[in-house]
Amino acid sequence: MNWVITPPPRPALHVEGTNARFPVRRIYCVGRNYAAHAREMGHDPAREAPFFFAKPPDAVVPGGGAIAWPSSTRALHHEVELVVALGGHGEALTPDAAASLVWGHAVGVDLTRRDLQAEAKRQARPWDTAKGFDHSAPVGSVLPVTVGRPAADAGIWLDVNGERRQQATLAALTWPVPELLAALSQLFRLAPGDLVFTGTPAGVAALAPGDCIECGIDGLPLLALRVG
Ligand code: MN
């Protein structure tokens, strides 16, 4: 191919215990998928249909590590989430069929410029600048389902500078992964390389420059990062 500029590198995640990589095609995210987080954001936690937004694939920060403090925010929030990595195609799927697309799982942080998100909500504007900025999607190593997977009631937690900020279990997901993927597949044709951030539990809060984050889900590789 005679490219007119150098093609950008393909975003990819580490695969736990190997030197192989998982290529990232798209990043979908779900909002308000834990009742306690819906409440802390000022919403009725009654079971509503899931809603989705996206981040660009090159927002991934594979394996975490040090990331620069993002521009244009005074309220950078952490949201620890179970991330599902897909290995198959499908659309308009049943929950069982959707679950069969899952290739692996990882821990991710949906970094959010909460001040820009609040302004976007007020003005009924898109969330891209609040959610889809550079380095907004740190994701740990992917554990293939052929090796293991988190239990349905696995703990999910996030510490900042050694202090626990978020803690819940995956059993508290309003929409479990099969139903979530089935709903997403009504809107988009899912494909290998897609990542789905499945929502965050309560306890989201602001970060400060220099903060160290450690987060995890029982049974999955830990994720650590430092911002600013
Ligand atoms: Mn989120």
C-alpha cells in the first residue's frame, strides 16, 4: 500500500502470561450499570435500559503506568470497571450468543473529565471531550477465557495512594455481561477486537496530579497507574 502518511500504530492490549497482543478495534462503554453509582450521580437506580458511549481505540493505555495529567479539566475522576474483550462477530444477539463472543477479561479505568461531562449534560451536548480524550482508557492485561474468568460475585476495587475509594462485587452489575452485550448488539455489529467497559461501582471521585491508582477484580491481573 502506498500510504500518503505513515499509518498510525494499531492500539493493542497485553495478554496475561504471554508476549502476544490483543488488537483493539472499538471501545464501547456503558453508563450507570451499578445502582449505587446511579444514585451518587443523581439518578433513579431503577432498572433502565442500558445506554452506551464510546472512546477512540487509541485512548487505551495498555498495562497502565504513568500518564500525563489531561488538559482542560479540574475534575478528573476515576471509574474502575470490568472490561470485556470480544473475539467474535455478531449482531442482534441473545444473551447466550453474546456471551459466546467474549475472548477475555481485564481491569480498566474509565477516566472522566467530570466537569466537562457535567457541562455537556447541562447543555445536552455529546460526551466525547469528557470521556474520549487521550489516555482516557488504561486497561490491564487481558486474561483469556481459555485460562480463567472472574467469578460472578468477584470483588472489584480501586485504591488511590493506598486508600480504598471504590469497592463492590460484579454481582451488583445492573445489567450482567451477557445482557449488556445483547443490548449493545442491537445497536452495533460487534466484532473481534471490540472492548466493552461495563460500568463503575459507587465511589467515583476526583484525582490530583501525582496520585497513584491501584485497582483490581478478583481473578484478573492488577492495574496500576500514576497520573500527572
Ligand atoms: Mn464508566
